[in-house]
Amino acid sequence: MAQPVPQDHPVPQHVHQAQAQLAAALEKVEGKPVDLLTAPWADVEKGISKLIGGPFQPNQPQHQALALGLAGAFAGRMMAEHRAFWFPNRDSPEGATLGFPEAIIMLSPFGAVMDSLSQGKLAKLEDLASDIRRSLGQVRFGANPAASLSGQPKLGPVDYQRLFDPGFLQFVVLDPAKAKTTFDSKPDSLARDVKDALGRTQPPLPKEARDQFEGQIVQSLQRLDASKSLADQVERAPRLVELMAHMVATVGGTGCAPEEFWAEIVLPLLFIGVPQQFPPLDEDEVEAYTQGAEPLALFVDVVPHAHKAPEEGLLGAFEMTEIGLPHPSFQKVGALRLIQLNPARIKGLIEQFDPDKTADVVKRFTQYVAEKSGKPAAESPQSKEMLQAALMLLTDLKRAVTGTQGPLCLRRLTEAEAASEQALALVRRAMQGGRIILTT
């Protein structure tokens, strides 16, 4: 039967629905309820075989739906035994991933189920559960002190999302020649370049930061095949290849901000432009302002676009046909965090962008809404900060698009990566400065 959604660590709704539908289907085909949280996997597999009626086809939507239901059940078992929890993760096929509070273990239940079903052995999930049980036991009893969180607060969904969900975006411009050189380079050569740059940053990086960069970047490069180019190993280490392209080839770009901020505030400001008049307000919109809604959020929601934007697509600004790869080798990668964009749609708009005029039109709109509501216009610190951040990002984007030569790309970052971008910029400048000195 369908299991209730735990209220402390909610299951993604689509996963919960798939699990409920699977439970109902198994009950029908078996003639009795099947408890997906306790039944042996071998018994569950018998019912799944009846539902599938043949070999498992991973590309068939009906089979994927069964796998998603099983993923919910497998996650439910981990939640019951280890207090595991779902956290949003845009890299994951199901849009969320499982985390564990006592150690940094990230698990895609859907991926695990798809792998088990493809091999015709659902009981492999119990093997995976045993591995997780063993790893957590080592942490609890000190067999793996480096991974232990003893004496530290337990990890939660917010911690995992900050570390692993690529919810921040940054526009960058890559120098084509430097990008090609990076993709064609051998990893050991790049490892030496990064290590050398770590010692030449201005201002110098703290030792802790240098050690972290060396552990995460230099040692990762050294673990790759030294005889093959970086592009030839993109499938093995896509995040590392994307990062190296950024470190070596980025010659302009914007700050980092949450994807929702770009999609719902920043880029709409570009397409709205600077209207001279505002549309009539309905009662709900006036009431929203009266109840404390931010004027900037109302502005982008109420005022129509002066310039045509895609109805669907990336960030409401780019059609899917305007998205490409920074290198052909990235065709091998499923979830990309570095993509190339055709900036033609926004180039004219960003060239016309004037931060002062945009700030003025938002101010006039605020006064307009205040007059309609009878509530005095008062700019809150949050609203002021939001507008300043949006204008700064658009100014950065204008400088990148109009002031540098090279393809415009979009980077996806986790919150933790975005927080370290300032330190990474120091290393990037040292690497690029070093190359200039060496070729003079």
C-alpha cells in the first residue's frame, strides 16, 4: 500500500505519487497489498516482472515510472533506518537526491534502481543498503575518523543543497584560443599550472584555502590519465573539465546569483525595458502591495515585456535552439554545468541597458502602486538590496557581452562553489597572468 509522506523530511511529490501508483499496481497484479518498505526485494521483483511482462527497457516511460516508484520505496527504507532525507538537486534525474545526517553520503535512489533493474537483479539494492550501513557504522564507531561528524551538528537538507545543488548561475565569456588549449592540454600540465598559480596569487591565499584548492583541483587532475587530453576524459570528470575551462579561459563575466533571481527578476528587467506608462492594477495586485509585497517583484510580474522573450526555454531568455556545447566532447556528459549560448536575442537589449533609467522606472512604478493603494511608498532595505543586486548583475552582463570577445557561456554552481568564487578568481588571474608572462 502507499506509504504516508514523512513530514519532517518530505518526499518529492512526483516520487510519492509514483510510489503510490506502483503500490496500487502491485496489489492488483499480486492480488494482495505489497508493503514496499518492508517486503524483500526478491518478492517485490516478482511483482515488477509481472507488470513489465518482459525485459526492462530503461528508455520506456512506463518502465521509468515503475523505477521512480521503486526509488521512492528504496529512499523510504533509508529514511526509516538512517534518518536520510531528500534535498533538491538539479543534477539528479528525479530533481532531488538522498542525503544522510551522520556523514556526507549522497545517493540517487532512481539511479540505483535503474541500475538494478537493468541488470535484472533488484536485490542489488540490498547490497547497496549494506554498503551504506557499513559506511555509516564506520563513522559512528570511529573507523573512519576523517568522515566522522562526531561532536558536530548533524547535516540537514539545507547543508546538502548548499554543497551539491547547482542552483546558482554565472554568465562568463571564454577566450576561444585559451579554451581550445585547455581542452587539448594534458591533466598533468594543468595540475602544474594550477599549483604554480596557487603560490602567486595577489593577495596571497591563506594556507587553508591553498590546501583546499590543491586537494580538490590539483590532486583531481593528477588522478586523470596523463596520456590523454582533458577533452578525452570529460565523461570521467565533467565538473573538473568545466572548472578548468573557466579558470584558464574566462576573460569576462558576471557575479553569481540564484537561478530563480536571474529568471524571475534580473532578465525580466531586461525584456521589460523602460516603459513610460504602467498597466492598470487589479485588486489582487494592489492588495499584494498593501500586504507588503516587494515593488520590484510586482514590477516584473505586472509590467509587460517591451521586447519578445521565449515563452519557454532557459531562464525565459534563451530558446533551446540557442544553447550549445563549449566543446564537442561534452556530448558525452548527461548533466552539463557549462553551456554555450547564442547572445543575439539579448545583445541589443543589453547594449541599451542603463542602470539609472531602470532604477528610475522601478521607483516610478513604486510611486504608482503606492498611489493606487493609498499606502505611502517606503523602500525596504531588502527591496533596495534586491534592486541593486539586479542592476549590478545586468551591468556585469553588459560589460561581458559588449566589452570582451568570445563565446558567452553559462555556468551552474552550487552555493558553496559560488561562495568560493572570489578566491577562485585570484587563482584564475594568477594562472592567466602566468601564461602571459611566459609567452612574452
